[in-house]
Amino acid sequence: MNKGEDTMAKILVVEDNEDYRELLQNFLESAGYEVLTAEDGARAVALAGVESFDLLLLDLMLPKMDGYEVCGHIRQNSDVPIIMLTALDSEVHQMKGYDLRIDDYVTKPVSMPLLMRKVEAVLRRAKPDEVQALQFQSIALDLSTHTVRVAGEEVEFTLREFEILHELMKKPGEVVTRVTLVNRLWGYDFYGDTRIVDTHMKNIRRKLGACDCVETVRGIGYKLRKEAL
């Protein structure tokens, strides 16, 4: 079901409350996910039958077909990760969800930053074979040891610098916006200036030295040039 990196994961949001559905969609899309929505259980089952998803965010109390029924139908043909999102917090309801092989049970209200972290965690668990090392031109990034090598030499990066470089190296040649970097690395409740990314980027480029292949996309963000200048 998974397409590789979680920023490109395709998520189905099943929620009958229009305002909350739009809120979820906006937060997920701002983090780089592709999002489809369904307002009732029947629509969710229909979409799951014709589309391939990496994750379902599934409300429990739905019109036409409740979340348990939706989950039961989907589990007949798919092991797609499912996070059940509901105001019902009793142990009985949670146990019934886990009996249907959901991956997480989240009770409302929940903060968006926490929910996004749960989404990321479930997506990571769903792809245990994720590549632990990335190479781009003369830059090598090792996720298992959190080390960076530039032209064969290990260079010390702070955690935030490492995370930013990782985001860029996951999609060389594609623009990664400042907003996406801030949302993913600082959190959705960060209210500072997105230009904070620029300060870290200056340090990254200095440390890459002659191997610097970072290109600024004016007013938007950054990308790695496929061919160094």
C-alpha cells in the first residue's frame, strides 16, 4: 500500500463533521500528504474499493455505516493502517476497534500536532523496510547513526540540520517549502517566522562546502539540484 516516503502518503479521512473534516484535511495537506475525504461510511468503503491508500483516519460515529462496519469491510481485502478517531473513549469501544485490527485509537478532542505525530508513527511502522541510508552526489546521510558524510568525510550536523537535509534528500530535485519544513520539524503549533529555516540552511550549506548542491527557490523554499553547478 505504501508509496515510499510518508510525505507522499495518500490518506483517506472519514469524518461526517464538515468543519472537522476540513481541519484534518488542511493539516495533513500542509504536511505534504495527499488527502481524500468521505463524509459517511458507505462512501469510505466505496473509495477504499477503487483507490489505494496508505492510511485511513476513521471516525466511529458515521451515517449510513459506522466505523466498525467500515473497518470490517476494509479488513476483508486490505491491511491498510487505520487510526480510529472518535469521542467514544470507553474501554469497550477501544477493544472492539482493536479486535477489528485497527492500528491506533485516538479520542477527541486531540491536538493536531499530537495527531500528526501518531499519523507519522503509524506510517513508519507500516514500512519496516524503509531505507536507512541516502546518497545524493557526494553527500551520504545515515539514518541509523545520524551521521553525514561529505565527499567521504564525516561532518558534524546538529539534529535540526540533519532533519532538514533528510527532508531535501528524500526528494532530490523537488521543492520543499519552508512551511512544510516548519510543520514537520518544529510542529504545527509553532507560531514563529518560517525564516528560521534559512538560518539552519546557511549552516548546512557552509558545512557542505564545495559539495553544496542546495538551491534556494525564492519566496518558497529549497531543493537539491540534480546536477551541481
